[in-house]
Amino acid sequence: MIDANSVCEPLALGATLVANKFIMVDDINPFNGPQFKSKEAGEKGLGESLFHRLFKQDNKSSIILKKQYRFNQEIMGLVNTGCKGMKIEKGSSQIQD
């Protein structure tokens, strides 16, 4: 599931019910969670994704990928500065600086 942090929990659970295994990928930033027009829906639990809730449990099923293949050096610097404890690296020398 790509952009898993933006998928509300009921939809994510539905997808996992039909699979033997599943992989969720996204940024761990909680501000990127599901967006709703209804403030009440977010306050009643739909504002947090299954992805974020599972990641917070700090179990052995979660890993942080440190290599990326899209950002140049300047953008990686912004990410590394803006996200506490985050240090991403260039995954390929072919990425332009």
C-alpha cells in the first residue's frame, strides 16, 4: 500500500483482509495522515491511519528505509533537517545534485 499514511484505517483494514501479507509504505510524519472534511470524524479516530498506529507500536515488523531514489542533495538536506532523528541517503550515484 503506497501512501499508506493517507489511507484511513477502515479502508486499509479492508485491503489487508484479502491478503496473506501486506506492505505499507509512506512517510512516518503524523501530519500527513488521512484528511476529512468532517472535523468530528478525525477527532473520533479516523484522523490516524493504520500505518501510523502500527508504526507507533515500535514492533519488529516496522523498518525505516534510509535510502531514497528521488530527491537531490538539497531536498534530502531539507528532509534531514526538518525531521528529527531522520537521516536519509542517496540510493544511487545517478541522482543529480
